[in-house]
Amino acid sequence: MIDLKRYFINPFTDESISLNRLIDFASTHLSRMVANNPGALLNVRITATTTVLTTLDTSMSDNDIKLALRKAKVQAKDAFRAALGDNITRIHAGVVAAFGPVAPQLTECFPQGRGIFGSCPDDQLDDKLQQLLTCLTPMAAQVGQIHVDNVGGLLSTWIALLAAVDTASANKTTVESARRNARGALQLELFKNLLTLAVSFPNDLEKAGLYCPQHLLEEGVSVPEPELAVISVATSSAAATAHLEFTAPGATSYRVVHKAPGAAEFTTLAEPESGSYDAGELVAGAHEFRVYGVNAGGEGPVSAVASVPVAAAAVA
């Protein structure tokens, strides 16, 4: 019989796991929870993990480790924005199903359409989500409480992720006990995440591989980052759309970032596994795109900017 005691042992406290490898695992694990969070199931775990990473950051003076921690927070934030479109689409569909495609309630909830949630700057996204939550809450009986809860979860998760990224990153004198405590807190939250995922997806080994990239905790041959990404095709063949094709030698997937007309900064739009991507529901104007190649070694150099003029969608 399997020894049940082993399930009470925290595997992340193994002395063979260096702090750098623990952070690498935590950053990828966190971004995968953010990107794969059905029904806001993992919101509590996402917030708790983000918090302990921030605490660890403030306890460190090692620049390399602090850089890895900041990268972890940005990676989680970008994963949230990449997954946000699917969530917004489901919520939008719930309002349409309840009131119809031209109802005033739809305009109230989405006064700027769905695309604004992908194109607005990071510091405006919480306002957009708060406005959607405020308008949607009185409609819970018609739209469904699940959609209201989803928006509330998205808002709270985003606030936690953005606050972590915005935390002051000034170097502080390392106190060994503080660093030890912060590392222990991260190990504990990772263990809680593991147990939560096991309870949420029993016997689903594919989910284990998705959320918990164990190879990042193990010694192995380092993988070089991808080479410079190149966007070879950037066109708009139809209204409100853009088509991109790109390459980056050594990449196993890609990250597409986008700056909408009038936006102040690039935000993550998608993380495709192949070298092409079609963006839809774009507002009229000149859209800018850049691409990173990604593999187990990290992100490669970002491509040059590709500008795509997009025509307005036809009015029905």
C-alpha cells in the first residue's frame, strides 16, 4: 500500500532545490495558474503566491534573484492579460444571452466593446473591470451569478498582480532570518497550491504537468534562450483584424505583445505555440505588434515593431 505519510511532506523544502530554481518554478507555476483559472477557482492561490513572492523580493539584496522575482511578477501579469480575452468573451456572451445583442444592458456593461479590455494600459484595466462589475452585479439574476463572480475574481486577481509589479524594487539589506522566513513562506504556499490542484483535478496527470513544471526544480542541462524574433508578415486582410507570421530560432512558443492606437504601452495579446497569430476585434487605426520567442530557457530578444493599419468593422 502507498505510504499516506508522504502526502504530508512538503516537496518544495527539499534541500537540493536552490532558491533560483524554486523561483523559476514558482514564476512559471504562477503564470500557468493565472492563464488556466477556470471559474476563478485559483484566485486565492494566485493572490497568496503573488504575495509571498513580493515578500521574498523585499527581503533580498541579491540583484540576480531580485531580477528573477520581478520577472516572475511581470510574467504572471502578462499571462493574466493573455487569458483575459476568453473570460471577457464568456461574460459578454452571458449578457447577450440574457438581454440580446443590441440591448441597452449590453452597452451599459461594455460601453467601449470587449476590445478595450485587451488594448487599455495596465493602470486602467482595474477601472474597466470595476465598471463591468458595478454594472453587471444588479443583473446577476438574469445573467447568472457565475459571471458576476468571475468579474469579481478577475478584478481582485488583477489588483494583486499589478500591486506586486508596482512594488518598489529598491535594494534592501538582506537579513538572513527574513530571507529564510520568506523562502519558507513561498515553499508553504507552493505546497498548498499543489494540494489544492490535486483536490481540484484528482487523477488528472495532464493538469499536474500543466500547472507544475517539475523539470524546473531539477538539475539539468541549461537551455539557451531563443534567438531574435522576426515578424515576416503583418497584414490586415479584413476589417478589425490583423494577421502575423513570425519566427525565432530555438523557440517552442511565442509571446505576442500589442499596442493599440493611442495606448501608452505594449501589453501581452497572446502566447501561441506556432509562428502565426490572427488578432480580431481591433479598433480602427495603426496597431503595433512585437513578438518574443520562448522556450524552457526563457524569452529571447524581442522583434522589431510591426505596424498594421486596421480598418473599422462594418456597422450591422
